[in-house]
Amino acid sequence: MGFGQSLFPVHPLIQEALAVNAGQNMYLPSAGLPELRELSLHYFSEKFGFDANEFKTIVGPGSKVLIYDIQLAVEGALLLPVPSWVSYAPQAVLIDDPIIKIPTTMEDNYHITAESLEKALVVARQKGMNPKKLIINNPNNPSGLTMPQSRLEQIAQVCRKQGILVISDEIYGLVNYQQNHTSIAKFYPEGTIVTSGLSKHLSLGGYRLGIAFVPKVLNSIYDAMIGIASGTWSTVSSPIQHASLKAFESEQIIEEYIKTCTEIHSMISSYVREVLISLGIKYPVLEGAFYLFPNFGAFRDQLFEKEVKTSEQLAMHLLDKIQVATLPGTAFGDAPENLTLRLASCDFEGQIALNYYIEHPGCTPESLVNACCPKIKLACQRLGEYFSNL
């Protein structure tokens, strides 16, 4: 339950497109294949609810590199919710940008609020810092939770008033379990750069294709990002870019595939959540991605007796005692004394799960896991037995 990667097979139509374009051996523009830039912009803007006419597109070798590209292009302190994905803070450290951490709570779905953002801005400026950019990740890794539209609107209002650029990592936007993801760019189009890609909803992590949508009014940032791209990765693989066009043509068969894979992720994540609930660990209803971020503080006294006092110690303890791999909360910026762990619910054979789901309409999370997810089932059994007997 440590490594998070969607393991469904590459859709046959995309495999065919890659084979057809294997001979595409010429350099492409650093911004990306023009047809891909246009098609992906209209696809994601329609799915995420923002106005395509207000944005320009950059194609990069994964959204992670594009987020780093943005951080390089925009000087100033980074406002960072905690917990957050493991790469945001190290990227800021690499370029010597200060980090302003904004704590979140499970009650707020591990997302910031307008109030917590405003407070962080006031405190940072009192300390002489210069906050310029905010990263949000919605749906969220490590929590599997989303931000309601009303809060997105409130945060947009604060950022507009305070002149803060939003870097909105929406790589899990199409793994929203209700298929109703809304981007903060809908409410703050002039100040939001949206990043996404193909790695999560289409299980194409190895294709290394990410996309950033930059407001046209931020042309200087766009030009800086293109300059960084030209001086670093030059261009994303030409066969990959040409093949990826197929992912944005809105073909019904691929759209149904995305929906089916998302439903399977939802069922398996729900199964893991129910195991946590049975142990007395509260956790909100999951809304997207394939992660959970539970706090095992209810077992703090028993764990202290075993010299387990931090999340890192807890992760190592569980690996040693019951051979279950997790990631400690500290990897996501959480305080060491919080006994939080990131659990990934995607360690299963995607093709087997797809076949079972299609052949057994109306199957339950339990029946799906029993039939197709032996590693998830075993890990949950071991966690359940361990903490029940602690």
C-alpha cells in the first residue's frame, strides 16, 4: 500500500495510435504538438469547467516537471497546504524559494480554507516574506478527498484580492468518483495555471506526458516556461505526443473506459476505508484518486509502549511486523507526532479487475477485492488483525 500507480492496461486504441506513430522522429515545438495543445485544451476545459479561450497550452514530460517549470518561472515564497504531495516542497527547496506551510485538518478534507489562507498570508508578510504562489491538488494525494465548489470560489476570491498565483494540480480530476470535477480556474481564470496529464485516469504514467494551461494574460510566465522547456527537455517524445491525440478525441469507448476504471478505484478505496472504520478510525467518504491518509492516533498509547512515537516509526514498524508497506505522514509534510500514514489502494492487476467488473455487474467492493485484489485484501487483513489485537 506504499506506491501509488494506476495499473490498468493501456487502452487498445491508444496502443494502436502509438504503433502507427512510431515513425514520428522529428523534433516538435517546445510548447508541444500544435494539434495536441489545441485538442487537450478543449478537452480539459470542457471536463473541468473553465473557459478555453482564456488559456494557452504547454506540453511537458509529465505534470511534475511542469509544476517545477512554473515554480522556476515565478519567483517568491510558496504557499503550501499540509499534507501535500511529496514533490512540491523539494522543488521549492531546489530553487531556494521559501515555503509557507498551511496546516489542514481531516474535518476540512485535508484542504485549506479561505480563512487559513488569509491567516497564512498575514503571518508571512508580518515576517517579511513575499508569498507569490499557492499549490493546490484537487482531488488530493495523499487524502483522496476533494474541495467543494463553494470553497474553491472563496479561495479564488482571496487569491485575486491578494495577487496570488494558483498552481492547480488536477492530475486526478478525471478520477473524481462522481465525475463532476470543477477547476478553480472556473472562478479565477486570470490567475490560475492548471496542470494535468494522462497518468492517472488512463494509467499512462510511463508515457510521461503532462499538460499545463496558462492564462493568456500571464504571457510573461508562459514565455518563461517555454524558455525553460527549450533549455531542458526540448520537447516531449514525438510518437507519444502524436499517439496522445487519441486520448483527447472524446471517443465514447475511451470515455467509458475512464469511467469504468474510476468506478473500480472507488470501490477498492471504499473497501480500505471500511476496514479503517471497523477499527474505530474516522475517515470521510472518499471522493477521488486512490489514496487515504488515516491518523492512527487512537492507538497512540499502545504504540508508545512499543516505542512508536512518530509516523515514520509507525510505517517502519508495520513494515517490519506485518510486512505492510505505507508512507509516513512526514513524507507529505505532516508533523512527525501525528501518526498519519498514506495508504495506496491501487496494488492490483488492472486487467483482472476490469474483467471481473464487466462480467459481474452490480458487484460489491468486498466481492471485487476478494476476487481480484489479493494484495489489498491481505494488507487490510493484517492491518485489521494487528490493530485489533494491539
